[in-house]
Amino acid sequence: MCRRIPYLHRLHRNQGFSLIEVLVTLVLLGVGLLGAQQMHANALRQHRESQQQARADQLAAALAERLRGHAAMAQLPGGPYVLDARLDHAPSVPADCVSTPCLLPEQAAAHDIASWMQRVAQELPGARVQVCPDAQPLDAQGLPDWSCDGASTGPIRLLAIKLGWPTRHDAEMVRPGTVLLASTGAPP
């Protein structure tokens, strides 16, 4: 007479994993891996955007130094430093200041701005550059604004240097990403 022990019978039935448990585990693992991949993609995008922001900040600071160096030309209302351009390709640098020194301040300023814009086009493809007198370079939300009011006049003229570039997910729209106010003169 062989008697079955109920406890051992239940233990024997619960060994191993069922197919449903394995499938649920695989689905959860897949969702976790997709989430990790998305987090990695976001980290790469943010790293690229922060690199572009750092480049734009450096380029704006470099132009501000050039404006201070050519303060007389930067003070002119319609001078070569007041510009609004979309840089889809690198502009050519005037050749008259490359091999020989520039004789006129206008030539030096034109060479200076063209070489700077060439650097911008190389480092921030598709960038938009705007340099203008602007007392309110930020909008009501505190974000950079492309409009210029031309209100910065007087003994110390402030020029707003605005740089924007297309992002990977929005290649058509160029939002200003860097605004720097550059002083072009000293107080009397």
C-alpha cells in the first residue's frame, strides 16, 4: 500500500518556471532595456547641445573682444559689426588683409567680422548671427529674442551678440541660444 504524501505532491508540481513567467520576465527586461537606451540617447543629445552652447559662448566672447578692439568701428550705427546673417556655408574672408596689413579701419573690421563668421559657420553649421544695439535682448519669459530695438546709444554703446543654431530634432527653426552684451566704448 503506497500512500501519497500531499506535501511532496505539491512540491513536485511547483518546480521550475512556467512559460508565462518567462514571457513576463522577458517583456519587463525588454522594457527596461528600451528605457536605458532612451536615457542614453537623451544623455548624448544633451551633451551635444551643451557642447554647442559652450562653442557659442566662446564665439560670442571672441566677437566681444574684437568689438572692444575696434571700438571706433563698432560705434558706427551702420558699421560692419552690425549684422544679421544666416550662415549656411562659411563666408569667404577678404584677401586684402591676409597677406598684407589692412590700411583702413573699415578693411580691418570687414576682415575681422568675415573671419569670425567663417569660424561660426564651421563650428555651428546653419547658425544665425545677429549683432545689433538692443536694450532688451530677452523676451518676457527671459529667453533670447531675435528682435532688436536699436535703443542702445550714448557714450557707451552696448551691442547684443545673438547666436542661434538648428537642433537635430528641429533643423528648420533656429532659436537664439546665446546672448552677450558687448560694450564698445568707455564712459567719458
